[in-house]
Amino acid sequence: MTVQVNGKKAKKVEFVMPTTPADVLRIKNAVKEASDSMARIEGERENIKAIRDLLKEELGLPNAKFNEITKLYHKQNYSEVVAKDEVRKNRHALLLAKDELRSMEQEILASHVELL
């Protein structure tokens, strides 16, 4: 039997639950470990939210700005972010320059029409 995975056909693999006590215990321990990790993640998310809320309340730091700064600090990719921002600014400038040129063309045409 085949199924679609990301737009491609893939053979469906049937899972058969192991019955040996050792394999069952191994799955149970893995699931418990993953669940413990999820609990730690939830706790850390709550801690981050508390920190963010405190800075918003005491300093007026917007949540989005806190998230941006924290993400930048964590990933240590300031240069990459600045470079991407420069590319974005250049694209915007190019688009705005085209609009300004059109506006200037229209003004010139309008002034020539007035002269006629």
C-alpha cells in the first residue's frame, strides 16, 4: 500500500507493537523521557512569559521587541539579521524610487500640459 507524503508516493510501513517485555519497557521509558522533556519545555515557556510580562509591566518593553531581542541573543546571528535587513531595505528603496519616478513623470507631464 502506498500513501502520499509531501506530495510523493511512499510505501506505508505497518507498525507492529512489540510484545517482548524488554521492548515494551524500552518504549515505555522512551515515552516517559519524552514526556519529561515536554514538561521542562512547558516550564521554560512559562518562565520566559513571566520574564517578558515583567519587562512589559515595569519598562514598557513590547512583547514582540522582547521576543526579537531574545531570539537574536540566543541565536547569536546579529550579522545575518542585519544583512537580511539591508537587502530588505534596498528592495523597498528600489520600489519606492520607482513610485517616486512615476510621480515626478506625472508632475512633469502635468506642467507641460499647463503650458500648452
